[in-house]
Amino acid sequence: MIRTILAFALFATAAFGQTAPSQSEIGGYDGLHLAAHTGDVATIRALVAKGADLEARDSYLRTPIHVAAFASQDDALRALAEAVADMKAFEAQAYDVVTIAAVANDPDLMSLAIELGNDPGLTTSPYDGTALIAAAHLGHAEVVRRLVAAGAPLDHINNLGWTALIEAVILGDGGSDHVAVVKALLAGGADSDIADREGTTPLAHAEARGYSEIASLIRAAK
């Protein structure tokens, strides 16, 4: 049963992963979407002054802030936030800027988004997860450390029945990046006793996979 759930999750990850603007979409951009993609702050400010719609959507429901995030355009994101763009907006798959940056392993843009008003605790993605769960799954340790420091919910359970700690174990590889993620989560106070829907704890998952260093960290945190 556990293998069936894991297989579904891996399929779902492929099916519902974030979708950055394609080259054809970018080629069709104009106005704020184009300026956000290229990081053209002067044009953003000029368009805003003329009344451009900060919440305009492309075909995938991305607003200019999403486009800036996918392009890692920090200055463009700041300019849009200063113009009072909705920093908590979701695109078509319910991803926000913080989660986009977390998945891209872009900690500086992610921290900037939080500074500009994005909420690190939003429930995001088709999995009803969080940026922290996504980053833990991917082994993005610095992103995880910053999200923990920013007050992201440590024990949120997504619609697969998994916390960030569980995902770091069952979707990780047991290597140094995921070890660092587990350290950060446990240091922040993540509850290692929260089990999955089968009743299997993070420790039991780590032991079953032979992730001895992660298992030792979890035992030491109890």
C-alpha cells in the first residue's frame, strides 16, 4: 500500500509540477508581463503610472509577479510590490511566489517575497501543501532554513497525508542535502511523531530505507 501511495505521489509530482512560462508564451507577452520577465523596472513603473493592471493574467493565470519569480527578477518583483501588486496571488496550479522560489531553490528571491508581503504559511499547490513541504521534498536546505526562520508551519499535512519531515525522508535520497533539511526541520521543532496515513512515522520510513544518519537525527530529537 505504501508503495502504491508513493507511486501515485511521484506521478502526481510529474503531472502537477510548476509550469514556468514557455518560450512561445514569453514571445507573446507585452506590458507588465513582458517587463516582469525581462526585469525592466523603468517600464514597470511607467506602465503602472499609466494604470496598467497589476493583476492581469496570462493563459496560465500568472500575474506579473509570478512571471518575475519564474525569471528570478528580484528588482521587478520589488517594483511590482511597491505598486501594490497582490503578493499572495496564485496561478493556475495554486502556486504563489514563495513556493515558486522555493522549488527553484532561489532563497534570496523567496526571502524578498516574504519581506514584500508574501506569506510563507500559505496552503499552495494541487497537493494542499506549503512552500516548506516542497523545499523539503527537493532537499533545498537553505530555503528550508529560511522558511523555518520566517515562521512557516512545520507540521502542515498535505492531501497525501505527509508533512515536510515525512517528504524529506520518503521523497529524498538520504544524502547530505536531505540530511540538512531534516536537521533544520527538527531544530525548528517539527513533530517527528506525526505519521502518514498508514501509521508509519518519519523514523520508521528512514530506518526502512537505510537512511541511518537521518534516523539518528530523528532519534536524538525525541
